[in-house]
Amino acid sequence: MPFGGRLRASFLGEPSDRAHRVAPKVRSLQVGAAVAAFGVLGVFSAAAGGDDVSTESAPVHQAAEVAPIAGPAPQAPAPVAAPKVAPAPAPVVQPAPAAQPKAEEAPEAALESAPEAAAEATPVKESKPKDQVEAWIKEAAKELEKNGVSRDQIDEDAIRTIIMKESNGNPKAKNNWDSNASAGTPSIGLMQTIEPTFKSFALPGHQDIYNPVDNIIAATRYAIDRYGSVSDVPGVSGMRSGGSYQGY
């Protein structure tokens, strides 16, 4: 038996012939001593180059890699819908105010003549005739102006005075009792003219002595020719001075 075998048998209490056994407690002590001696013996055997002691180190067990437990993939949170906002109303674009001309830029002459130009552009409104007699007078005055008679010579109030004193506004009036009637030429119409005088002063197209407008035209032209204006007829001028009317 080799030396190592004998030493192991001596420490373990195992004789070569295993003829007897030792008590368990003694055996435990022997086993511990044998293990210690075996370690020392192994050191010496390795140093001596013995081949009966194996000095291979136990393989190192690496920890097994634990694979992660497969589970459902995390889901991204659902996007939160943005609240709907009503579109703002389109801004109302106000038209730019028209540029106003500066007063200092206008020439002084234009500023001074502006009121006069406005007055000329504004038509003169004629007052409505208060009665039919006044309407006849105004129509006759227009015809006289068209034929060259100055407005200063046409006094409508004086014409009205003569009409009311001579015929009281009756275009068909006829005087059959005065000297003219006795001579065969009675006074006729609004302003009581005789036939020869009417024909001398009537205008073309106004030849009817009983027509109120025609009668006024001829009588006014006669008064202007004889007295200078209607307002200078003796009966009219006498009334202005406080006297009474007298025929012309």
C-alpha cells in the first residue's frame, strides 16, 4: 500500500483489512483529523510532484441570467383632444375717411365768393299767389319782363290797387255810363281800358281785351308810357299821400 494510503487509513481508522470498526464519536474525530492531514499532505505531495493527490479546483458556477418576464408592451397615453375654439369673426374694415381740405389751403377769393355762389345756385322760390288776381298779375309781369320791361317799373301792389278800384277783380267788367262809353269806346276788363288803347299796347299773342293777363299787359304798358311807372299813376300816388283814388 502506498504511503498516502496508509496514512489515510491510519487517520480514518480503517485498517487495510477493515477487520474492525470504531465508535461513531471517535470516528468523527478521526475524520476531522484525517481531512486536516489530507490537506497538509496534499500540499506536500504537490510540492514533491506526487501524482496521487488531485489539486483540481472545483468549477465555478456562474449565476444564470434571469430573462425578464415577457409582458404586454406599455401603451402610450391616448392624446387628449384639444377643445374646439370657434373662429374669431373677421374684423370689419372701416373705410378711411375722406381727406378734408384745409381751410388755409383755399384761396381767400374763393372763400369770399362761396356765399355769393351758393346764393346764385339756390333757386328763388316764388310765393304762392294768395288769390286768382295775384296769379294773373304775376303771369303778366313775367310776360312784360320777357319783352324788355324793367322790373322796377312793374309794381305788383300798384297794379292790384288799380284792378280792385276799376273792376273789383272782374275780367268781364264793362263801363257803359262814363264819357268813354258815350263816345262809343267803353272801358273793358280788369284794368278798364278802351279798345283803341288796348290795341296800341297789347303784345303779340295777347290780343284779347277780356283775357285778364292780356288786359293787365296792355294797361301796364300804357301806364308806364304815360306816367313813367304804374306806381306813378295819379290814383295810386294820391292814395299813398292820404288822398282818394281817381281813374287814370
